[in-house]
Amino acid sequence: MQSIKTKVAIIGAGPSGLLLGQLLANHGIDNVIIERVSGDYVLGRIRAGILEQGLVDLLREAGVSKRMDEEGHIHDGFAISYYGKSYRIDLNQLTDGKSVMCYGQTEVTRDLMDARADKGLSTYYSSKNVVLQDIETAHPSVKFEHDGVSYCLECDFIAGCDGFHGVSRKSIPEEKRQEFERVYPFGWLGILSDTPPVADELIYCKTEQGFALASMRSSTRSRYYLQVPLTDKVEDWSDQRFWNELKNRLPSESADTLVTGPSIEKSIAPLRSFVCEPMQLGRLFLVGDSAHIVPPTGAKGLNLAASDVAILYGLLRKEYNGEEQNATQRYSELALTRVWQAERFSWWMSNMLHDFKDDAGEANNMDQKTFERFMKSELDFYLSHEEGQKVIATQYVGLPYPQI
Ligand code: RFL
Ligand code: PHB
């Protein structure tokens, strides 16, 4: 067994782990990342596309924003199409000048990976049998195998940035954590295609046939999603079937101008709301998807991971520079307030915009048609009043990060 040492052991090289590693390294806080899969595999996962100002600022602070600032697109608004009638949420006007950045998670991850390589920081990709040890002591460590060699990484702290299916959360004994969960009765089928986006801004569509989202990665690459039953398989959806159904769900003026083409990625993602409390035990901190999942309807998952990173990074700095002893003990409490706000917003948007068939009424102790009417009038109210639109816009651009 080879022994290595660092200050912060980071589990997972997704955006949470890479961003935390970069920010800490910039301040001389040594860290090592252990990742289960290869770097190429991480980059092959097509996920988020919308970055809040908080994340944009954090990427700038980390010194990895050059390409985002050149190639990303600022979006000052988005549309909600509601049974064919479109409302524009003018983010800029409704939030005193705020906006969001359209720049893919894949590109954020690539920029962070490149910056990490440039700094020569260690990342153990394709690691196996990762085990967290002694997290409730002053000397935690991580055991893992890499390239046939067994390692023991001794550290001061462990940041569990290993997503929903990782080992970190499960390393907290069941009796010391509480989990909150809502699994939705449908998934999102997403495709990526090298076709110009159907509109300059995103369109979230609520229709009789279910939800659809028109999004993008650039002026030549589109990302579209359809709500589908959980029983559907990717193989059930030829490109032609996808485009036909998307046209059915887009507002007619967009359907008429939609440019179709071969998909370059197609996948189905289940939808879930999930929170683990607390987000820390001893010297282990859960960051991003390892602690919480939101349905993608509010574009909050990656952004929430970023606010966790900002909080933990701020507290670790305070602790390492001697400004505040045990500052990190405040992590979970500070992070959870913002987490629950984003959970609530994503759940609310999901409720209003999807077709729940028989599920939601039952879950809310009412028959389905009553639930549908409530949701319809909820959306109606928010879209047709400026105050309502402000409530949506304020949350979509992202609530402020807590003061540390
Ligand atoms: P990740 O990205 O899952 O990375 C975790 C990493 O940990 C590794 N890992 C392990 N490493 C070592 N040992 C183990 N035992 C390990 N087990 C796992 C994994 O291989 C992986 O590399 O978590 P992270 O970094 O917290 O980042 C979270 C975001 O990826 C996620 O919240 C967003 O993608 C969610 N999301 C969106 N968020 C937004 O803010 N805006 C959006 O527009 C948005 N759209 C989306 C989304 C997620 C989607 N899917 C597929 C779930 C759209 C979709 C379709
Ligand atoms: C995306 O472009 O992948 C995307 C955008 C907004 C969302 C979800 C996903 O709400």
C-alpha cells in the first residue's frame, strides 16, 4: 500500500470536485482528486447548460472563465409556452439587470480539467474500490486502487463530490443522516444535434402531450428535451419520432421554423428531488449531487453544486488561514437553506409544467383533474401578473449566496 498525503481529498472529478480543487489550489490549499471513471467518460456526459451569475463569478475567480466569456451566450430572458400561448420572462427587467449564461457543463468541466492539468495537480482517474475511513476523527483517509496499485490518501478533510451514486453519502451511517425524496413518474429524453436552435432563448413548454424544452449549447448546436414515461427506452425514440413529437409540443411559430438533423447524443434522465441532511459528518462534507438532486426543470443542479463549493471553499480558507477555528462545522447549516430554496423552486416548476397522468393527484390527496386545475391556475396567475413573473425570474437567475 502506497501512502500519500494532502490537505483536502476530493472524491469525484465532476464540476463540483474540479471547481473546489481549483479554488483551493489557487490559495495554496493542496488537494488530490480521486475519480471512478476516465476523464473522457466524464466529458461524454451531456448535462447542464444554464449557469447562474454566482457560478459565472466563481469560474472567473477560479481563473477558468476565458473560453466561457468568449463563447458563452448571455440570456436576458426565456419563454414559457403554456398550451400554445407564449410568455416571455424578461430576466433582465424583472431582476434589475440580472441574466444567466448559456455555456455547457461539458465545456465548464473541460476548462477546469485543462486548468488542473496546467497546474500539475494530481487527479487519479479510473480509480477503483474507493473507501472513506475515519471521517469522524482528526485524521481521515481515503483508500483506493489505481493502475493496480493500492493507495492510502491521508488528509485533513474529505470533500464528497461524487454525485448521487457515489460512496461519500453512504459513508455517513444511516442513523446519522436523514433523506428527503420525491421521485417523479416520468423522465426527460434529451437530444443534442448540430442544428441551429429554434429560438434565441430557451422555451419551456407545457402542453396536453406533456412537457418539452428547447435549449441550446451554441448558435449551431441545439439541446431539446421531451417528457417521456419512465418505461420508455432510448431505442423506442428514432430521431424522426423525436422531431415529430417535439413539433407537436412547441408553439406553432417555433414548430414551423424548427431545423431538424441527426442526433449526436440521445439519453433519458429520470427526475428526482432529494436532500440528505446534514451535509457533513466529522471531516467529511457532501458537495453537489452527492447531497442533493433537483429535477432539471429549474436549471438548478449544477448551480446548486457551485454554491456548495463556494461555501465550503470560503470556510476552508477561513480555517486554514487561522481566521476562524472549526469554520467548516458551519458548512451544512449554511448550505442547506439555499439548497431547500432551489429544491422548492425546481419541484414547483416541475409540478406546473409536466403532465402527471394519475400520479400527482393521488400524491396530493385529490383526484387528478382537480390537481391539474390547481396547477393550471397557478401557472396562469404567475404568468399573467408582473409580481408572479418576478417570483419566477428572481429564482431562475439564482438566489444570493449566503454570507460566510
Ligand atoms: P457529478 O457531475 O455527478 O460528478 C460526480 C463525479 O463523481 C464520480 N464518482 C466517483 N468518484 C470516485 N469514487 C466513487 N465511488 C465515485 N462515484 C462517482 C462520478 O464519476 C462523477 O464524475 O456531480 P457534481 O460534480 O456534484 O455536479 C452536479 C451536476 O452534474 C448536476 O447537478 C447537473 O448536471 C444537473 N443538471 C443541470 N444543472 C443546472 O444547474 N442547469 C441545468 O441546465 C441542468 N440541466 C442537469 C441538466 C442534469 C441532467 N441529468 C442528466 C441528470 C440536464 C440533465 C439532463
Ligand atoms: C440544458 O440546456 O440542458 C437545460 C437548460 C435548462 C434546463 C434544463 C436543461 O432547465
